[in-house]
Amino acid sequence: MRKFPNAFVILLGVIVLSWILTFLIPHGTYERVTDLQSGQTTVIGGSYHEIASESLSFFDLLLAIPQGLASRADLIVLILLLGGCFYLIEKTGALGQGLQVVVDRLKGREALALILVSILFAAAGATIGLQEEIIALAPILILFCRSMGYNSLVALGISYGSAVLGAAFSPINPFAVVLAQKEAELPLLSGSGYRLVILGIALVLWIWYLWRYARKNRVTAVPMKTEGAGISWRTGLILFLLCLTFAVVTYGLITLDWGFNEISACFFALGIASGLIGKMGIDRTGLVYIEGMKEMTFAAIIMGMASTIPLLLEKGQILDTIVYALFTPIENLPPSISALGMMGAQAMLHFPVSSYSGQALLSMPILTPLSDLMGISRQVCVLAYQYGAVTMDFIVPTNGALMAIIAVAGIPYNKWIHFIWRPLLILFLVAALGIVTAVFTGI
């Protein structure tokens, strides 16, 4: 049986396809305006027009790959430093000892661990849009799940999957709903009560599916290798600093407008401190940290390559044409059908536009006046964007975080799709019912 292509080959194929599309799709653009105070550029609705533009050469295709990598330099640095940090902490034995204590206390109550971890990651996705940071956590989460008899797919389901669900159905995600509401000129965090209800329904169904899958696909539990019994004071201090770092980073993201560089700095300091506390010495600490960074190289490259795709579509002047083609057909449909059409179009648009915050800036200025003309509330317009775009992070191969995480976990893309398509359909059904209900109740 022929082996399914790895993440690198899949992304390379999508990059080449994107370049070919620049020769097949008409070139066009929307007019844009930049706010002088915020520096934010938005699209002017109804301003699309075709333009004459030169096609991209083969060298432009090659050039786009290093340009895509360079454009995500801060994220690549985060993946490398975060990966090195957790690799180093694992080598001190602190993670193994700490997780073993948790496993021992939850023995016979593995379902409770599944529920608690899912809720934790869903909350992180809902509040700070946690996603890329999970790349470095994947090996640890897999180890944790295997010690309880769960396979790697369950580990990614309760972590990455729950985080994406939380971000997609969140009432407060600053990179999705808040940004989209700002573009739609709605009161920030308006409709949060309704979104919270839909989030609760989606999360319950998601955990129920994961629990059923985990129960039917049990694996032999693999005890974690720990040095000594219990938790020493050194282990306790390292774990305390780990929790403190997460708290500081969360505070910085929410209140201080931190970015990837600030997160990288915090975890770099944590890694060095953990190595010294774990009696590795400065030389071995440095070497182990570099070993950990090497482990994350493939994931970092995958993350950067994914950025090449929207870059090619923008340089080829076809991204706006794709947006225009997706949303124009729904203008004359009944309101509820139009709203569902918006969600479907947003889902399709997320293939070329892998950043859902970037998708909000691109699509909401176009959809807002369109929704007014169709008799759809702007709140529903935001729901259609939120549920359609962010939920697609479960499967789109242009999402670098997804491809990097399954690469680290050693899970082929086709195996992930086979695992995720059923619960994804359930989530889209919940989203569709939420949108239709919002249309008829006037949310």
C-alpha cells in the first residue's frame, strides 16, 4: 500500500496549486483604506473590480517560500524556543514525575482526566486563541494520554481539538469574534450570552464523542519513566515556575497586548532556569535546549511554509477575486439560507486564508453591507464568519499549526481526517442550528 504524503509534501503541493491558480483565475482587487491612528487596513465593500496584472513567474513561486518563512519568523522562533524549553524540562524528570502523580490520582477515573483537560484547552482557545503553542506540548500530551491507555489521536483531540472548538464558538476570542465585531461596528462582546450557550452545547457533544472514541480505542497503558518516587523540591519548584510562566503569559496576552516574542522570552527563561534547578549545569542545559529545538525544526518549517500560500494568492492578485466569487452568489437568497451560505463561504475561504484574524479583516467589511441588504443582522454575519472560518482549523492543510502538530505526533494527514470528520460534522450542525436560530430570534 502506498504511503500517504507527509505534511511537507502536502503543503508543497498546495503551494504549487496556488501558483497555478494565479494563471487560471481572473486578477482583481478591492479598494482599501488605512486608519491613520491604528494603522489597520480594511476593505471597502462593493469596490471589487478586475485589473490587468502580470502572472507570477516560476522564480516568484520559489521566492515565495523563503518569504513565507520569513514572514512568520516570530512564530518560528516561538516554536523552537518553546520546544526547547519543554524538552529540557522533560529531561530534568520534572514533567514525568508530575504527570505520574496526576495519573496515579486519576487511576480508574481516566474519563475525568479527559473531561478536565478538554475543558482547560477549550477555555484557553476561547480566551487567548491558543493553537500554535500546542505544537511543543504535543509530545508531552501524547505521553500523558498513553499512560492512561489513550492513543495519540485522543491526545490531540483533547488539546488541539478542544482549543479550536473554544476559539470557534468563543464569546470573547480577541482574534476572532472581537475583531469581527469591531469590523462590523457592533458593541464589543455583544451577544456573548447566546455564544456561550452554543459553546456549551458544542463542548458537551465534543467531549462525549472523544469519550466514546477513547473508550472504544483503548491502548495498552505505558507507564512514564520517572526518576525516583514522588516529587522532590526541585521538581516542585520547576513545576511551580511552569505554572507561573503560563499565568504570566496569559496575563500578558490579555492585558498587555503581548505577541509571540514576549511569549518566547518567558519560556526561554523558564527553560534555562529549569535546567539549572535540575542540576544540569550551564553547559548541559545549553546542549539539551538545542536538542529540543532540533526536535521542533520540522514543525517550525511546516508552520512557515503554510504562510507561503496566502502570500502567493495576494501577489498573484487573485485572493480578492476568490472572496468576490464566494460571497456574490448568496446575495438574493432568503435570510436564513443566506446566513448559512455565508458560513459555508467563510469555511471555503479559510483554505487560502489560513489566518482567521486576517480573514476577519478581509471579509467582514465586504459582508457587513451585504448582510444589511439581505436583511441579516450584523451579529449573525459575525456568527457566520466565526463558526465557518475558525472551525475549519480542524482540517485545512493550509493551517500550519495543524500540520505541525500532526507531524510532531507522527499522525498522517489522512488518518487525522478519518478521525475528525464525524465530530466536525456534528460541530457544523450545531453551528448551523445556532445561526438559523439567531436569524429567527433576531439576535
